[in-house]
Amino acid sequence: MQPANKGRCLVLGCGGVTGLAWEIGVLAGLASQGIDLATADGLIGCSAGSVAGAQLALGVPLMQLLAAQQDGAGAEQYRPYSQQAADDKNRQLYDKVGADLKQARQRIGAYALRSVTPTLAERRAIVAARLGGSDWPGRSLHVVAVDAHTGEGRSFSAADEVDFIDAIAASCAVPGAWPAVPIGQSAYIDGGIRSMTNADLAAGYGQVVVLAPLGYRDGNPISGHLRRELQALGEAGGRVHAVLPDAASVQAIGDNVLDPARRAESARAGLRQASAIAQAVREVWR
């Protein structure tokens, strides 16, 4: 089957500040070998990936992004978090609601709305400092968030006329760690609650590369859908390749993906890993 080819798409998945650093390292490493994923016709990001996608769409040079990731914690703020604990809780919740994904996401949304977090103003300032711009870029960029009330996913783009910083902050609003973001008549939380990658939104592109800092996450039935997403894209006729962290990168990214002190190590790990994956990515991207 031949896809309705919209060209090349780069999908950037969830991963907190350490996963973001790894993504930047991978992108910079690939670019140094002549594979510039920033030239994608479409960019899709969720959570950390929404930041990376926004930075690429805004035209921030990769070497500048890489240097920023290696600058210690920078303006980032440490938050206590365990990805493994989140996976375990999601699995328990999934079982509790009888595998009803919408209800599970609604319950996560309710938890996010009642959680005590830094203020929205504090969070917006952190997000704005990452981006280097406050207006939607002129390129095709979609960032994914989840309606905290309905549990439904939503993809934001320039066409929605939603504040750019709010859209990125919503996509990155890890429940319990960062505040839900009011947009319109609702409030939105991390797009990773729908999927760690949301790669299914790349349907229709002929060539798709997915960066997945948190891997397949098969043990998280609420968010770990990457295998099925890749299978569906391939069956639709697209050339698809997913980049997952190797062993050294997994260790660098760590379990607390919201620990900015690990950014530099994570970026270096991604930079090193790029050499090993370059040929496979080139085959898809050519």
C-alpha cells in the first residue's frame, strides 16, 4: 500500500528534561554526519518532544541547542519524579478501570488538577526560556496535549490560534509535577498521557523517524503504544524508523527524567549514539 505521501515527518517523544537533552544530542550527532532531521516537512512533538520540535521549527541552530543542554541545570527546575513509579501506577489504574483508556486518562487529569505544583506563571517562564520565541513558527508543527477533564487528546498547531507558550506548557504538563494549563474552556496536561510518542499522528507521511527517549514502555498500557503505532505506519506503506536509547543512554536519562543535573550526560549519550544509528536513519530519510 502506498501512503498519501506528505513527505518526511520527525516525531519527537516524551522524556522530561533528560529525554529532551538526549533528543538534542541525537539530532546534533546525526546532523554532523549529514542527516539533518530538522528539515522535516512535518514536526510532531509531545512533552519534551514538543520543546525540541518547537526549537527546530523556530530555526534555533542544533549546535546552540546542544551547548545549552551541556550548561548544567540552566534555568530548569528540579522536580521529584520516578518514571518507573509512574508506569506502575498507570498499569494499576488501567486494571482498576477495566482497561477503559478514556476513564483512566480522566482520572489522571483529575489528579493533575488537584495537585500542588509550581504556579502557572513560573512554569510559563521556564518554557519560554527554552524556546527562543513566543510566536508559532511558520513551519508545520503539531504538539500534543490531553484534556484534563475529558481525557481526550488534542493536537495544537498555529491554525488553532492558541498561545504558543501555553500549547508547549500544556504538552509538557507532567501530572503532579507541573500545573495543568487552561486553554479555552478546558485545561490540558502532558501529551504523553495519550501516548509516549503519538507517532500515529504521522499517518500519511511517506518517511517517518521517531525519537523515543522512554523507549517502547510496554509495561505502561495507558501510554506505551509505540509498537502498534510503528506497525500501523509501516502497514500503511511508509518508511519508518524509531530511535530508542541504547544501554548507555538509558542510564544517562535515568529514572527521574525531571532532574536537570543529568542534562549534559544525557545529551552526550545521544551524541555518541548517533554514530551507531546514522545508517539506518539515512535509509529512511533519503
